[in-house]
Amino acid sequence: MLFFRTILFMFELKKIVSSFLMPLPALLIVGFIGLMLIMFTAKRKTGSLIVLFSLTSLFLISFQPVSTRLLMPLERQYSAFLPVDGAIDYVMVLGNGHVVDDDIPPTSELSRTALMRLAEGIRISRMYPGSKLILSGYSGGSEFSHARMLARVALALGVAKSDIVLLETAKDTWEEARQAAAFVQNRKLVLVTSASHMERAIKEFESAGLNPIPAPTNFLAQVNIAQPWEKYTPKARYLEQTERFWHESLGQLWQNLRDYVAGYEETATQNQ
């Protein structure tokens, strides 16, 4: 029990720390530090420069030419799913987020990202009758698991209950990959997740012994924006693009560090 509590604590600590490293909260903290210097110390010039840096950075990361240039190369590494020869055994939709609110329709209880991933998963599974739809995600502190919330919407959209497989305890992509590997084994799997997350997800699934077919969705970065008032005005959706890029960059850094440490420990054990 103590082991599982420690694992849960580390997972939550990782989430809390990473949330403060996101561009918006990090730059706001920097800006507040600058204000503190201006208000309570004699270092007003330094404080002013720090505030200027914070505001300028917020402008740039909410500016479409900057945010798209950052995110698009990450999103376009894998092309959209195209029909493949032969049968598909499983279509797996990675989890994201949800709320539990009986006053709104089920589709609104899912985050926008989760709904888009689910829609793509259902689209692909209908192309291959007989395939199973794997839905994953833990409760995240709510009364129902994310996988169950995804299933609720999938059933409402016409997916048969017998065609749905739930992974209700997976908290992150590493766990999703290993739980899926337990029963997918050598059968054909299509992996559905956000385009920006696909590179990291593929690496996790391959390390678990699977060879999934990528099906990226939820593409955010676009260059075909003709209206100058849409392209050159800072907007929240462009800030979201920068945050997605930064989130995945931190995730890849953590993934590489974790794999390096694991490899080092394995080598040290073998040399003993």
C-alpha cells in the first residue's frame, strides 16, 4: 500500500510541478517578481526590465506566426490515418480529461481534446467491422474513470457495448501502453491521440513491445489563415498552441531522462 501511495504522490507531484512550468503561469510569476522589485526594493530598473520581458514574451507566445512555427513541426511528423490493407483488431483512444456534470450533455463532459480523439477513434473503428475500441484513462479524482466517460459518449454515438474495452486505471501514456500490450500482443493496433502527442506516444508503445499504426488528430497549428486580424492579433488559441508545444517538449525531456536512468541502472545491475 505504501508503494502505491508513493507512486501516486510522485505522479501528482510531477503534474503540479509541470503545470507551473507552463508558459502562462511561469511568465506571470516572472512578471510578479518584477513588480515586487519595483514596489519594495530600489531595483526599479531591473524590475521594469523583468516586467517588460514577461509582457513581451506573453505577446509573442500568443502570436500566431510564433506559436504555429513552434507547434506545426511537432504535429506534422505523422500524417492523418489512411485505410490500410487487411483487418484492424484494435483502435485505441488515449485519455485526456473530463468533468462529471449531469446538467450538461455527455459530449460536453469530455474535454475538447478527448472528444476529438474519441470521434477519430470511432470513425476508424467503423471502417473495420469487428475491431474493438480501447478507451483508457483513470478517474483523476472524479467519481467515474475517464475511460468510462469516453464509453458513455461512444455508446450514445452508436458503438456497441461489446466492441468497447476499458482501461480504467492507466494514469499516463506509459501505463496505457503497458496495459494495452497485455492483451493486444501481436494483433494489429491503431493508436489515436493528439497530433502533438503522437511522437511521445509511439515511443512508449514501441518500448512496450507494440507496433501501432499512428492516427493523429486534434491538429491545432494551421498556416492557411487569410484574415490578417485573425493571424496577427494575439489570441488564447495561439497561446494554447505554444503551451502544447512546451508541454510535449517537457514530456519528451522527462521521457528521455527516465529511459536514460533506467538504462543506466540496468547496465549497472548487469555489471555487478
